[in-house]
Amino acid sequence: MRPGDIAIVGAAESTHIGTVPNVSSTGLALDGAANALADAGLTAKDIDGITTGYFPVADISRQLGIFPKWCDNTVVGGCSWMFQLRNAAAAINAGYCSTVLITYGESGRSTRHLTNSGDFGVRGGLAQQFDLLYGAGMPAAMFCLPVLRYMREYGLTEEQLASVPVAQRKWAALNPRASRHEPLTVHDVLNSPMVAWPIRRDMCCLVSDAGGALVVTSADRAKDFPSPPVYLLGSGGGLEAGLASPAGVRDPLHPEFIRTSGRAAFEAAGITHDDVDHLMIYDAFAHNPIFGLEGLGFVERGEAGPFIAEGNTEPGGRLPMNTSGGGMSYAHTGAYGMLCMLESIRQVRGEAPAQVPDVNIAVCHGWGGFWSACSTLVFGAERP
């Protein structure tokens, strides 16, 4: 598959995000799908491929009146929909289908009550048999296991860690749909309640309700749609452990799957880091952008904390990152990958509330599980 052979021609979130108590996860997925179809100028009869994740795919397709000849339900955690975009691109390229709807919804705040570690993992699977019985089952305790070792090895300070949500709040202040707009300082973050040392409340993602969807087709058809096409220039992915098994990662301090994913995406797109105008790194917690910047090769090991603290990723910085406000200030439903992609696409289209000037190349990187999988996508405004 050549760079730019696949185009996103429809992209939209659910009508409401944040706290939406009167709409179920399924309803949010259907709302996002309807909005993306409208954005593409299509109806259900125009779709012959569908992906979901977290739902039986037939439940969503039947509700929408779609009867696909290709479907996918890959689930590897929060970046599942990024993997599904890769799969949809391959299916279109292989001729299995021509137009794919990728849809997602999660009522993470209003109706998803996570009360014990048994909610993670497949019943009878390895996580529930061997991992969760002997350790903390909450995301902050599990996802953040490498942070203390990283701080010792590289000298990352609490103040630098706190600068990550501070930088993203500056973007959120420019975004009317963001959940948090009020100014945030390093002092505020370090004085917020402790959750799992050294992670404090304001270093954690929000808990939100949201849905979203993409419409994907071949680039040869891209000009036939009303919205500006965004081209998939490259993609990568990596998987090392189960959804709830961070100990299975070969090297949690230097996760190889990040480098594997990023290298594949950059090589497929034929770009270098200097070509990147905009960056999204899934930020379930404050350390995620730090590990992402280093793993993707934007900075050397140990440099990401100071890089963010110096303002390089803020409005006006040289590498605009997480411009919606990210999972810590915009919205985070439990699985943030779809919202991460949608902000990249808005930036490439030139339609984002906190628009970065002249975005031609955007990189979007997401995580799955608790440090167990990841995917990297390169989006472009022009077909090579």
C-alpha cells in the first residue's frame, strides 16, 4: 500500500461529550456514526465495511441499518480504533470493501462504574487468573508503574511531571468543547490529592462520556465528498502484553513496542521528525507524553520532561502537542484513541478550535491496555 492510498472523508464526535447521562455507550457510538456519515455526505447504504470495538459489531451495524461485507472488532485497549483504521485500510486495499465506518462510544462517566479489579480481563484469562489477584487493579496504580524508576534513572522532577497537564490546559482554554478551562499551574497540580505515588489527581485523565466515528475509503474517491479529505500516509503498531498485564512488557522503562510502532509509521509515510507540524500522544496520565516523545524519537531519553516544561508543546511552542487539551483536560472516556485521532484530523483539515497554523503532517500515537500495546498514525493534508 502506498502512502496516501487511503483517505478519511468523514470524521465527527458525538453531539455532546463530557457528562451525557441520558445517552448510553451504544447511543454515543450511534450518534458519532450519524455525525460522521453526515460529514461525509453519506447514508448507511453507502457503507460496506464496519468496525466497532467494545460492542458486538452486529449490534451497531444493525442499529445503523448497515449490512457489511467486511467487519472488524479488534480490541487491544484504548488504541483499538487506531488498529482498526490500519485494518480498514488493508481491507479497502485488498478489495474486501470500499467504504468503512469506524465507530466508538463509551459512557465512561455516567454509566460505567468500575468498582473492582475483576472488571478487567477476560473471564478465566491470564490477567484474572495470575495478575489481578496479586496486585492493584486500578489504572493509576498499574499504568504508572514505570514512572518512579524513570524519575530515578533520568532525574525527572515532580515539577516537570506536573508541567504536562499545565501545558495541555493552555490548549484546553482555547477549546470550547473541552471539559476543563480554568488556569492550571505546577503548584496547583502538586497540591492536588495523591492518587498513586507520584501521580496526583491533576496528572490523571478525566472520566467522560463521548463517542466518535470515521468514514474511510480509497484516495481515488476522496474528491467526491464534501469535507476535505485527510490522507493516511503511514501507520504502525505494537503489542507486548495483555490489557491488564504491564509486567509482561519486555522493558517497561524503554518500551520497544513504541519504537516499533513509530518507526513503521514514519518509514511508511517517508517522513522525518522535522516534517511533523502537529502531534497527539494519548495522555491517560502525565507520564504518557513523556514516554511517547522519547519512544517516537522526537527527543532523546531523559529529555522529554524538560522539553515540555520549557514550553515546547504549548501554544506557540515548536512542537504543538495534544491541542484539544488531551485526556487530562478535554475528555477521556476510558478509551481515548478515537478522540485522539479526531483532533489530528481536525488540525489537518484546518478546523480545530485551537488551530495550529499550516498543519500539513500530523502524527497521532495511542496506547492500549496498561502499557501493553500502541499504534502510530501519520495523517497528511495532501496525497503524495
